[in-house]
Amino acid sequence: MPAPTAGSESRPASPAGARPADPGNAALWPTPSQELLLRAAVMRGPAALEAWRRWKSRHDLVESELDHGSYRLLPLVYKNVSALGAGEPHLLRLKGIYRYWWCSNQNLFYNGAILLQRLHAAGIRTMLLKGASTSALYYEDMGVRPMADVDVLVPFEQVHAAVDCLARLGWRAASGSIDEEIRYRHSTPMVNDAGREFDLHWHSLRECLRADSDAGFWRRSVPVAMLHAETRGLAPADALLHTVVHGMRWNEEPTIRWIADAMTILHAAEDRIDWEALVREACDRRVQLRLVQGLGYLRRTFEAPIPPAAWARLVAARPSRTERLEYRYLAVRSDRLKRDQVAHLGPMLLIEYLRVCSGWSLRRKLAELPAFLRYRLRGRTEPTIVAARRVARWLGLAAPGRSPADSRGRSS
């Protein structure tokens, strides 16, 4: 069953507690129609049915303009609505969508289990992230959480051994530059000649790139099985943190499923969430601001069961400068970046580099910057050195002025 193409719908004003003055902030939140579908997927009792009826009055399940984010919520809507026992004329169609994703996920899990076993045989520890972990541990249903691939985390100190093991099995980094990916990123897509793909992680979050960033996640991880392969998954508090922080970033495909994932974790593991660890981890990783915005939205809109004491501690923490700057640019769309490269590229690269070089000495930060810029600006239409100079001038690391390339084509 082909997924519909993405459509366009204006976004609502930022919810209370968000910062509407931030550029593009509204793009982080669901549209009114997406929010109705989310309520049908995660709310309980009459509230879910009422949301579903209102959404149906505006949409058709086969309409071509249904966005991918909404389409991927339909299996969960089926599970929720059918459990309420309501007479629903669209139930058979929803069931077909559910069964499609159940079969697709079975295939993903089968191939993922083989991959995990090969890594384990090489002495490499693994942990599932994102959809695979949430599906197995919190949804406990193979059909309600659509996935395009499987995300596997290995310890940072074992990433090179994992890459070597995968190379022997015919897997390679899609980017072709695995050493630079390990140096400056948190993960990379891996592909093989059969056209299969999975995401290899050595850090759980793109914002946390220190060698010991995931020590707490590994220490608190819980056992989980991917079919016949035993591995680890994120503990409830860590799964909630990871889901909210990872999800709150603009993407071509609306990432609204983070809301359904977070609400599922909260409902399925409410009594097992270590709120102390959640607050501590968010502050240590400097992602407290984004977590507050995300959980605040869940509390207001979906009645998320968040203990008042934990919430008070979380909102009382002071976000870092990096967090505040980062939050301004989380929702910058790719089309805006192309139209206004100088205004957005410099700040975004600065934020990324501040995350990459966290904990480094000043000498190392300055020494590594040129290599980072070469990596991040590769493949651009203008020469790398010109783009690097533009960014350096924006960062105040080079004297203002116009290079010959900047002046090319301008009349004197």
C-alpha cells in the first residue's frame, strides 16, 4: 500500500509555553488536523472517539494529500478505536493499513535479528533505539508503530569494531565517509547490496557526542527481544527523554509520531519511570529546554501523566546558552535555509560545533574547526574554502571582507 504524498497545511500558533518569537517555531508542532488524529490515537474513551469523528468529517483515508506523518498514525488509531468497541464503518480499511505495517515490521525485525546476532557473535553489545525499542517494550504490538528501518546503538568504544564486522557482512556507510561520521555525528545509515538499510548509532542523540554521553542509558537499559535475538532497550525514563528530544526537530516528513510514542511510554510505564534520572539526564545533556517544551505540550494537550514534583524540578532548571540558541533553529525548514544561507547556516553550524566540541580544550576546539567545516560543507555548489570563509566571518573568526569568489559577477 503506497504512502500518500506530503501535503501542505498551515500550522497553528505556538502552544502556550512555546516561544512564538523564535523563527519557525510553529513548525515543531502538529497542525490542527494532525492534533485531532493524534488525540484519536492516544486518548482514552469518548475523547478518542470524538477526535476521530471530527477528523473523519474533514478527511478521507485514501486522499492523496494526507501527509506521511498522519498516515503513519492510522495503525494506532485502528488499535485504539477498535478497542473502544465503537461501530466504525472505516474499521476494515484501518485494519488493512494495520496489517500492512505488521507485515512490513515483521520483515524488518527478521533481518534486524540476524544483524544483531552477527554483532553479538563478534562480541559487540547492542541496544535498540526509536521505533524498534518502543514497539517491543511499550506498544507491545508489531503493527501499530510503522518503521522504515531499525536503529541499533553500539558502545562508542566498539564502533570501529562494529563497522569492521559489518563490512565483512557486506554493509557499508551510505555516506562513504565513516571515519568523519564517527568523529562529528551520532549515527549513519548503513546499506548493503540487497538494498537493505539500518541506522548504526554510536551515540543515542545528535546533541550528545562525548565518549561517555550514553553511560547512564547503558547502565539503566532493560532486556528486550527482537524476535529470536536478545538485546537491550531504553529504560522508560530514557526512552521518554530520547523520544521527545529526537522528535522535536523539523523534518520533511512530519515527526509527529514522537507524540504518540511519548504518550505510549507514559501510559505503559507510568509507575516505572525514574523521574529523578530523567531530570538529571536532561540537565547533564543540556536538552532540558526542549524536554520542557515537549512535555509541557503533552500535559496541556493530551493530559500526560507527569508528576507535579518532577515537572517543577524540570522547569526550575536553567537551560544553557547552547540550548537556547539551538531551540531557535530547530524548526528552520530546508527551503528557508536555501533562501537565506548566511542568516541560518552560520548559527546552525555554530550550534553543531558547540555540541561536537563539548568538553574539549580551547586549543583543540580551534584546531578541529577547519576539519569540521570541510566535513559539513562538502558537496556544496560553492568552493569549500569560500563557504568556510563565510561561516568564519559570521562566527567572528575572520576579518570581514569580500573574497574574489564573493565578488564574481558583480559590476564595479
